Amino acid sequence: MLIQLQEQGIAAPSYTTLQGRYCLSLAVANHRSRQEDFDLLAEKVVRIGRELAARPG
């Protein structure tokens, strides 16, 4: 998911682990970021997650 978000130009997150679980990590540094930007990111994360979950094996 991380690589797809980066390669598709959606966002440039990194990752971390929280309580032993892999998590995406975002740093909001652009003062022009809007709620709509984060809503779109959430939609794309859900879409990519569903696509990855549907893959065989």
C-alpha cells in the first residue's frame, strides 16, 4: 500500500510500527493542506486496501 500511494502520486507517507503493528505514517507540513486532501487520501487507502485484499495468495 505504501509503495502504491507513493507511485500513484497520491501521498508520500512513510511507515512505523505501533504496538507491533505496521502503520502508515503521515507528516502534515504543508500549510495549504485541506480536509478534502485527507478525505481523498482515506478513500485511496481504502481502495488500495480492498484491491490488495482481493489478490489471490
